[in-house]
Amino acid sequence: MLDVALLPGEYAVCRLPAGSSFSPTLWVGLGDHDLVTVSWSVDGISLICPARRVPEQAVVETDWRCLRIVGPLDLAVTGTLAALVDPLARARVNVVAFSTYDTDHVLVPAVRLVEATAALERAGHRVRK
């Protein structure tokens, strides 16, 4: 069983052209529960951030909610992300998954949040709302 925290607010999944820069306002004034993650590749930059922080030049998909495994988790632990994604896949809830040094996260569509949390609870996880 995992403890899973529902982070407050809505999140956006963004795509920016390769080589794009970010305004420092993306980072300034983030709340204690806010999360920003950036992935860079030759194809472009992927950004996950609070919906209120989306850069102007981004192609964006909004209205995601973020679920975080309460951690920190030891990097040697295996299967935690699968323990979240598997029940969500069985419930046909699409996800965007990512990890930080301390824990794993999944974004679920805001319109499917009730179904997502119910699926996780059926799988034996505790969801803190």
C-alpha cells in the first residue's frame, strides 16, 4: 500500500521548441506544494508546471491534477510507479508519469480525478485529498 497525496491546483503539460528559454517568473513565488519539472531533448522541451505558470510560447494541455507518492523513497525501491500506473490503466485513466529524486508523480486529467482516486483506493492505496 502506498500513501498518495493529491497536490492542490491544476497542472499543465507543455511543449516548447528546442533551445527555448524560460522567464525567471516561472520559478519565483512557487508555493510549498507547487511542482515544476523540465525535460530537454533534441525534439524540444517538455515542461510540467502549475497551470497559472504556463509560458506564453508553449503548446499546452491543461486541466491535469498531480498525485505524488508520499516520500522520500529510496532509489533502490522498485515497482512504486507501476503500483500507481497499473490500477489507473485498468480504469482506463490516462497518465503522464515522472519522477524526482525523492518520489514518483502521476498527472491525471482533472475530469477523471474521481475515477483515478477510486481506482487507486481499490488497489489498496491511501489517497490524501
